[in-house]
Amino acid sequence: MKKLYTLIVAVFLTATTFAQAPEKMSYQAVVRDAANALVTNTQVGMQISILQGGDLANPGPTIVYSETQTPTTNANGLVSLEIGTGAIVSGVFADIDWSAGPYFIQTGTDPTGGANYTTLTSTSQLMSVPFALHTKHAANGLPAGGTDGQILAINAGGNPEWINPPVVCTDIFYADTDDDGYGDVSKSFIACTAPIGYVSNNTDCDDTNATINPASVWYLDADGDNYAISKTAPQCANPGVGYTANVLPLGDCNDNNDAIHPGAIDILDGLDNDCDGKIDPAVVGQVRAGGIVFWVDPGDNTKGKVCALADAPTHLMWGFALDYTSNYVNPDTGTGVYSNWYLPNLDELNLMWLNLADSDGNGVNSGPSDPGNLGGFQNFFYWSSTETVGLGVGAQNFDNGIQFSTPQGDGDQFAVRAVRAF
């Protein structure tokens, strides 16, 4: 389908008649295509004709002068040319009697730069004519006076008079509907100053959304958890799926899982749920590494100590307790997959009491059925590996948390709970 192109006349009507230069009139127009987009930096073919007689609706059949030119539009789609200096098709520009109007300018264009002027895009009546073009016809009842550069116009009383030409405005402004300072290139207006709602910038790619413009920074949040894994440099158009112009906090370490982001609860699943660079932090009371966590390293929450899931099946003398813990087999797995078990020292035994056996802090453990007993400890005495003065050994009463010392060889048989570090 053939595209229609439009010409918007910006200004025409200055003239010169110096002895060494031809008579001519300046003419400017803005060229747009059928989609109302500017035709920029393109050589176009134009045919300009001066018509005499008739009226604006029917300018009459008489063409007194016609010429062609091939101007080049600028970055704003504007062409500037001088009528009277083109390739003459018919007539003599200097012989036009401007007092014998009305006169009209008719233009046609070939946007490819050729001579196929298939679309007459503009017909405008000349309401005033430069003074210089009337000089040779001064005897035709024109008013006296006037200087070169002035134009002949009809005043409010209906009489002709010479006046200075109006200020020519050729600046192009663009609609800024979303008021973000960036205009829509498809909606322009020619004026001397920007009308309300218009700006000189024409680089907006979405004039309905103030957050989308050449200054927009796009955040990649493919999993929709409102945490971005990265962001772009400022650019107008959306880079693709998963990007948003909404400002989001960065730091997402997995943009394919909306449960993984900074601030998420880190659970024991082999994943870095909270994006802190550490996988599965330990928590007191958590079952992991073959036992129950009773202490977490404050410098690295993925490390700590666990006690065995259950006591030794029988109460043991201290020497047998040492042997049992060094050869402990995890009752949950039935294997020795975790081999570095040992008998806890007094400090470790006390942490087991405080954090597991007496987790509710009431100072009493009534046994495995006690709701505050997270490790299923007996309300009995437990051996430690800590040796005391006089061949004594430290132990702790898990009924009330009191620690004491007892001789190694007295034959006491206490409960035993193995521990290991992870």
C-alpha cells in the first residue's frame, strides 16, 4: 500500500530582489509519513506551484509558475527551500504580478527523492506578499512606502499596508503526557516556546508511564519475589521477560525460586535460603549431622556441636563410658558414618543441660516426657570427660543441673550421651 506523506507549512514569505540575485521566497515544511512519524535526514522530491485565481476550496486551474527541488529533511523532519531557485517546470517567477491575486502555493512530494509527485499535500493561500516582490508593480495601486523585507497585508479596516513579517517559529516540541520530561516523537507541535505539556526532548518510549523513559533502570526479578538479582544501566525499553522498572532491593542469589532471597528463613534443605553465602545455619534443637544441636558457633552459624540422639542403652562406669563414646554407632542409622564421637566435658555437658534438657528454663527435668526436655535426657547423673583433683571426674545431675565430682574407680554407673562437632 502506498504511504501518504504530509507537509506542514512552517513559514514562507520573505523575498529579495537585488539586482544580482533572482526574486525568491523562503519556504519551510515538516514532512511526516502515514503513521505521523517524522521523515528525517532524507532527501525528498518536491514540486512547488504558484496558482492564480479562484478561492481556497477551488484555487482555480491557472498555474502561473511551477518548479521542482530535492531538499533534504533535517533531524526534525524540516525542509527549507527558496521558491524561485528550483528547476523551472513552467512560467517565470519574476513575471508574476502579485497584485493580481489571490494566489496559492500548491506542493507535492516524492519521499523517495524522485519525481513521482503523486500526492498533493498542501494548498495554501498567500495572504501577504513580501514588499520586494511588489516593487516592479508599484503602479498597480499599491500603498506607498515599505522597505525591503516587509510584506503587504490587509489591515483590520480592509486596506492594504506594509508591515514587518511576523517572527518565524520553527522549534518542534513533543507531547509529554506522563510529565517525566521526555516527549513522544509521534506527537509534535511547532512553536516558538514549549506549550504546556510539551518538551523539546522526543526520546520517551512509553509516554503513559512516568517510570519508563531513557533514565529508567530495569531490575531483573524473574521469580517475582520482589528481590532483584541484577539491574541494567539506564535505558528506555524493557530488556525482556522478568525485568521491571520498579525499584527493587538487590541481592537475590537464586532468581528461579521465590522462596530464596535476602531475609528468607534458612531451613535445613541444602540451600542458601537467605542469600547470606552460608548453607543451612544450625539452630539449637535441630536434628543434623547425626545428632541434636546443643551449641552453635557464634562466628559461623553453619558449625557447632551435637549430642547423640539417645543415651547409651545402659548406665556405665566412667572407663566404660569413655570406651563406649569412642566407638559410638548412631542408633538412627545403625552405622558409624559419624566417627568422631567423644564423651562431653563439663562445659559441654552443662550446655546440653541448659539448651536441651532444661530448654524451658525452669531448672527441673522430669525426664523424657518433660515438654522442656528437647533431647530426651533422663533425670539422672551424666558422666563428663573432665578429670578433677584427686583422680575425680566431673558429672552433672540432669534432674536439677547441679555439677559435682566423684572418684573414677568407685564403680558408679551413670548415664552417657556422646557428642561430636560438625
